[in-house]
Amino acid sequence: MDMKLYITTAVIFTFLISCSQVANNQLDTVIEYPSKSSLQNDVDSTLNESALIIDTIKTVRNLIKLDSSEMLELIKGDLNADGRGDIFAIASRNCRENEAVSQYSKCNRAYLIIAEEDGRFRIEKYNDDIIACSDCEQGRPYVTIDIGIITIERTLGACTRDFIKEVYHFDKTENIWILKESQKSTVNCNDDPVNGEIPIKTFPVKTQKDFGKIIF
């Protein structure tokens, strides 16, 4: 057999064996690239989530009758431990007489908005006193929701600054939210620094035994 023909035949035979191994999935490493459909699913999921958020905001605005110029803040979570996604909403409102710090102050109303089984929402409770006015509070309150538990952390004051943490628990028997814990820390800008920092005085945690039954 001619040497060139022999080499050519050997190369072709080796190539065919390699192709056979690939066809029989005998490769050590297989690299999978995301398909167009899976990438599109990710995009669709993001768009659907954004649309759901926008739809929820519209629903809540209509529910509490806010116009487009009024502030609205939403925190989602299971408020009444029924497994559905409820909403803690904070909306601006006009201040009552002697309630505001200045004529430019905006006061706040906190809403507990419950998700119904059919997907609709209802206002279960609202509170005009739990969130201070825009000029009374340093920044927005920090609200977290665990299952049936609402934690609200606020900062009040200027030179003398109070840090207040309140924890409400849902009572299934009475269908109400009851204040279970309250704690305050305070700092005064006129106090002498200790190791370069103004000391913060933290008071003991108070419970329902101390302040009685306080309902949201």
C-alpha cells in the first residue's frame, strides 16, 4: 500500500472513532450553554414580577384612596400568619392641629392590609400615631415582618435622639396585633465622648406586663 494512502486512511479512521465516541456520550466533560428559551424565561419572570409590583401599588393606592402626589411605602409579609402575602403600608396624610412641627410637615398613617383568599386585599387596621411626622422622625422607619410579627424601628429627635424598637404580635383568638416588646435607647450630642464616641444609653426591654395591652 502506498505510504501516503496508508497515512490518509489512518487519519480518517481515527477521526471516525472520535466521532463515534462523541455520539455515544463518551466525552469526559460536557459544556451546556443556556438555551434561548431559558434566558427568555428569566426575562419573562423579571417582567412579570415588576408588573406585579406596579399592579400591587395601584391596588393599594385605590384601596386607601391616595392621589398620585402622596407618598406611599409598602412592606410585604404574612401579617396574620395565614400563609398569604399581606402588606404593611405607610402613606402620607395631612396633619391634625398641633400635630405638625411646621407648616411643611406631612404626617403618616400606617395600614395593615390583608390578602384575601380570592387574591383581593382589605384594610384591616390603620394607625395615625405609630409613625411620626416627616419632621419629627430621622429618616423613614425600618419595618420588618415575620410570620405574624411586626417590628418597627424608629429614630426621633435631633440633638437628643431616641431609638425606639416596638414588636407587635398577631393574636389569632382576637384577630388583633398586640404590642409585646418595647425598647428605647437614647443619645445626647452634648454628652462628653467616651473613647471618642458619645455613649448611648439603652433602657431595659419593656413587655406587656409593664405597659398593659396596647393594640395596633
